[in-house]
Amino acid sequence: MTKTISLTLKVWRQKSGNASGKFVTYQVPTVDVNASFLEMLDVLNEQLLLKGEDPIAFDHDCREGICGMCGAVVNGQPHGPQRKTTMCQLHMRQFQDGDTITIEPYRARALPVLRDLVVDRSAFDRVVQSGGYVSVKTGQAPDANAILIPKQDADLAMDAAQCIGCAACVAACPNASAMLFVSAKVSHFALLPQGQPERQNRVLEMLATMDRERFGNCSNEYQCGAACPKGISVSNIARMNRDYLSSKMRLS
Amino acid sequence: MASSSIGKKQVVAITGLFLILFLIFHLSGNFLIYKGPDAFNAYAEFLENLGAIKWMARLGLIALFLIHIVFTAMVVIDNRKARPQSYEVVKSVIKRSWATRLMPYTGSVILLYLIFHLLDYTLADHSGHNSIVNGQAMELYGLVYNSFQNPIRVAFYVIGMTAVGFHLTHAIQSVMQTFGFYHVRYTPIIKRVSLVLGIAIAVGFASIPFYMMFMQSSCVTGG
Ligand code: HEM
Ligand code: FES
């Protein structure tokens, strides 16, 4: 028999973006410690449905920590208390019997709440659309190793490319800034030869979109990097700051 | 340049950096107090007589301060608005440093301090009756000495310098990141340098009010 714990959940409930929301308390008496956090919410939702209540809306997709859909603020921390772990990969053994867990949506002007724990992250999509790509002429697939890339650069680019766009960085930032996300997207091209032709425009365009979407400004607090489930480094923010400065100087 | 969030931040950083250079210059001048009234007064007179250079430096400093303050105000106000609804449970992922959190407040204390500081010395009469110690005209040195016989002013200056210390311990390392310098090995060292240098500058300035307060007036006049 697996161990179970009893929990009190305080969950943010909000019918729609325009509606006002409030915290609702739920008792969940038998939570399997081997359940994931989302599975725990699934079980609660089934009980709510049986009682004829609205289930708690939350985002999720892969449930294996790779898609970036899940995420909410659990006891004050995006994705909960376990570092480098998405909420779908967080397991209930991280909690103690009798715990009260507060679950609230990401809070940011740029990420408005759609319903309960679901926020609108399309601002991220618009940032990526404005420069998070390399323009290529289609045709034959290029030879895999035709362009040499130093191992160190390839590794750093891969590290930056690990960003799954979950927006935990925005949620954790005291200023709701998206600098870690944008800098990861900028860095992952800035470190590769294929990213060079559009490097300057890319950083300026993506930053312009970031500002237009009304994220906050970075004050170098580094909560973002610590909260990131993929461990994206704040060194990417430094790289973007550097690229911004040199792009501005060269283009002006 | 200053239209984007990073641009604003870089304006704050470059003006801040020049202000730090000014502080270091100012502090080295102040240390002449420890050499005695003659050295200090001669230095003050030298600065007074710089004429056009003096005014250029003054206007430059005023501009640096104004730009620094206007841009930080824009950034800080926007940051406050970036999260319209705060979290029910506030628990940062990593410990937040007080120096960082207090930046807008330590900055404001510095501004307030600065106003009184300018009234105290820069705009005061350097050879008025307040500069007389034991019946001798001691110029700026005497003015400084007399002013620090008042423990309330000493306390005010120490508070001002505490704010400077806090501000700088965050600022020095922050400037490096804002201009894009980050290195796994050197960044932790820079953070330590920032802490030490910030505290050293603050302690250096704050030592003077104490020194003046505890010095006998007979030592001032060399009697
Ligand atoms: C007069 C009032 C002052 C105010 C209101 C003020 C305010 C601020 C604030 C709020 C920040 C943080 C900006 C951010 O988080 O993005 C900041 C940064 C900074 N301040 Fe000040 N400050 C003042 C005076 C000074 C002085 C006198 C100096 C220099 C000695 C200075 C040097 C700096 C530096 C170097 C930064 C770091 C910029 C960065 O983060 O990259 N400030 N200041
Ligand atoms: S659901 Fe895909 S990362 Fe959590």
C-alpha cells in the first residue's frame, strides 16, 4: 500500500479574465505521495465534478517536463518548492501530511489570467515571432556537419535552447520581467553561426516586442534563473545586454 | 538608446558608474582632513579656484544625478505596475538581498542627504563665524569641525553614508551585468569586490564625522 497524506489546498478561482477571483479552500484527505502535483489536482477535480462544481482549470500537456505548458505558483514559488522541476514533475512526496498548499496563477501585467490557474502566455509567442528564428531558403537539407561550431558554443546554445517557455521566470521576477526568457531565445541563436546574419536585428526586435508586451525591467535580482525548471543561466541576460549595446551602436 | 528597458537600465548604469568615480575622487579629497587643516583648506581652495572647470564639473554632476534619478524613477515605477496583483504567498526562490530591494529607498535617502550636504558646506560661507574654532579662522576645515560637534548632524551623515554603502554594494556588481559582463569564475569575485568596495567607501566617508566629533578643539588650532 502506498503512503497517503492529507492536505488543505487554497486555490485561486476565477471564472474569466474579467471576473474577480478569490481563494477557495479544499480538503483533500487521501493524496498518494507518488502522485504528481497535476495528478493530485486531477483527483480533486474529479471530486469537484461529482459534486457538480466547476473543476479547477490549469494548463498542462506533456506532463513530462518538456513542453512548458504547466505552471502555477505553489506556496509562493513558480512550479513549487523543488528546484529545476516543472509542476508536472513535482511529486506529492515533497509535501508533508497536514500541509496547507496555496496555488495561485502567475501574476504579471503581461500574462493576464484567463481562468483559475491558466494565464495567457501569447505575449511569449509574439516575442518569438518577432525574431526567435533564422531565415532560411528552403531546398536540400544541408549537410549535418558542414558548418563547424566550437563544442563550447554548441553546448551553451543548447543550454539556452532548453528554455520551454513556461514563464516561471516572469512569475518569479519581482518586476515580472521576461528577460530570462527573451535572453535564452536570443542567446540560442547568438551563439551559433546560423544566427549571425540576423543577430543585431533579432535582439532589437525581440526586445521591442518584450517592452511592447509590458513586461517589467530587469533589476539583476536573479530570481528567474533560480526558479527556471530548466536551469537557464542569467549569463544569457548578460549576453543579451551586451548584444543590445553593440547592436545599438552599430546600427546608429 | 534609452527607449527600451535595457537602454534605460544602461543609462542608469553608466550615470551610476560616473557617480561612483566621483565618489571615489570626493573621498580621496576628504581624506586630506586627516592631514590637517592646512592640507584640507588648500585643497578646498584649489577646487574653488578652478573657475570654468569647476562649473563644468558641477553641471556635469547635476546632469548625472538628474539623468540617473529620472531613469531609475521610470524603471522603478514601471516595475511596480508590471505586477498589478501581488501574490498571496510571498516566498522568493532565492534569498533577496536587502541592498537590491532597497535600491530606490537608499537612492532617495542619498538625494535627501545630498540637499542638506550641499547646504551645509558647498553653499555655506566658508569663512563666516561658523568656521572659527577657539577664536581662530579655520576656513572650511573649521566649518566641518564645528558642524560635527552636533551629534544629530553626525547621526544624519552616518545614515546618509549607510545608504550610500547599501546602494553601492548592489550597484557595482549590477553595472557589470547590465553592460553584459558575466563569467562563472569572475562574477562571484565581482560580487565580493562590490560588497567590500561599497562598504569601504561608506566607512571611509563616515569616519570623518566621528573623527571630527571626538577631536579636541585645541588639536584643530594646533594649540
Ligand atoms: C540621488 C539619488 C539616487 C537614486 C534615487 C538612485 C536610485 C537607483 C536605483 C533605484 C537603482 C536601481 C535601478 C534598477 O534596479 O534597475 C540604482 C542603480 C544604481 N545606482 Fe543609484 N540612485 C541614486 C544615487 C546614486 C549615486 C549617488 C550613485 C553613485 C555613487 C548611484 C549609483 C548607481 C549605480 C551604479 C546603479 C546600478 C545600475 C545597474 O543596476 O546596473 N546612484 N540607483
Ligand atoms: S506539462 Fe509539459 S512541462 Fe509540464
